[in-house]
Amino acid sequence: MIRRPFAAHPRAFTTASRPLVTERPDTSSPGQKEGMSARDTLTVPATMAGVRQAADTASAWTDRLGLPVEVRRRALTTLDEVLSNIVRHGVRGGAGVIQMTLAYEAGVLEIELTDDADSFNPLLVPAPDVGAPIEDRVPGGLGIALVRALADEVQYERDANRNRVTMRFEANRGTRDI
Amino acid sequence: MEIKEDRRDGVLVIALAGRVDSTTAPTLEAHLGRLEKDSTRRLVVDFSGVEYISSAGLRIMLILAKRAREQQSALALCALGENVRQVFELAGFLPLFIVKGSQSAAVAAVTGV
């Protein structure tokens, strides 16, 4: 005699075996950052007011995730450099917008900034002479030098008439040697 | 960003707090621009409350350093947090300033000039 277990019936699988409450991974513990993930997008005007709004949002967002102060400060400094660069050089007439996506997964904070200005690769700005005497110092180019040094990874792409800068920060790398 | 002014042993101490970035730098630049020349003969900038500084803030520090040199006035910075110090170092700015750990040490450094 062939036994047909009740659970083998397709409807038994799709109804009775499905849990009523979906279990979620526990992200409430502060020590569980590796397992956390989050993603949010914000669009701001390409003006200094927009830069302030993006900075406030990124600051609150990374604080809420409980990211270490060291990585938050590196990320927020870098963010200011790229945003102010877009506003200063990129978007003409102040009519453009900047889209900021904040993502955190597997111990890596990623900030992606896209704007619809003319093609501009900030990574091609020449590095300043950081050993020059004070009389010869000019602030130009310092910002991008800081971006390169403070972000663990930074890339530029021109995609569908938009500039996209993506920066990544490892949350648990510790203090970097300069 | 907050800017606090204090006088200590004939030294003007400017204590900054919060972030010194492109959104706050114009306020700081305007504030420093309003200071009387005589009041900045001996100047200390205290960074103990500063969360982070970007190149917009560095630019103002460079202006201060150049002005101090032109006017032969004494300028010292103090209490740079790890991140602020790192940014100064990456920019090659540390050799341009007298940098002290504490406000007292910075005040002593500029009164001795």
C-alpha cells in the first residue's frame, strides 16, 4: 500500500506550512551591525541649502544606525567635499538637483551622489602641493584630495547624462595610517 | 556650528563647536572678518567641540594663518580631535600652525611670543 503523507499535498504546503508571522533577523542589538542593512534616498536642490539638508540627513541617518564616530566623521567630511563641489562647479544656475542614496550593508557605508549637470569628474582635479610654503598655498583641490584619502573607495561614472560619484567607507576598519 | 569668544590673559580665544564645513564656513569667515585687528594680536582657536572640518573650513584657517603672518600677530590652535587632526595632516596644514593639546598650552604659546 502506498502511503501518501498529508503534507505532500501541494495545498498543504502553500497554506498550512507558511508561518503566519514572518521572522525578521534581530537588528536591535548594538553589537549586530554586521547583520544590519539599510537604504534611503533623498533628493535635494543643488544649492547650499540643499547641501545643508543632505548633510543633516546623512548625519542623523548614520547616527541612528549606530555607526562608529570615526566612520561617520570621515563620511560626513567627504560628503561635504563632493556636495559643495557639485554646487560650485557642476550645476549651473542652481536649477539642478542632487540625489543622495545612503546604504549600509555588511559593515560598509555607501554614499552615492548623482546630479544632472554637465559631465564633470571631480577625481581628475589635480592634487594640491601640500608641502608648499604658506605664501604659495591655495585652497583649490584640497577637497578632492581629502575625498581620496578619507574614503576607502571612490568612483566616478557618467551614466545617462548624469554624474555619479560613489564612496564607500568600511565601518570597522579602525584608524587608518596616514 | 557655534562660535564662542573668550578673553584669557590678553588672548582672544575662539572656541568652535559642531561642524566646520561648506554650510557653516561663511558664518565663521564673516565672524572672523568682523574682529578688530587689535583684538587678534594674540589669537587661539579651540577645536575641542568640532565634530569635523572639511576643506571649506581649512580655507578659513589658511586665511587666518596668512593674516597672522602679515600682521605679525600670534596664532595657535588647540584641542584638535583625531579626525580634525587627520584632515589638517592630510592637507599638509600642521606645519603652518602652532598646535597645542590644551587651551592653556595654546594661550601660553601665544603670550610668550
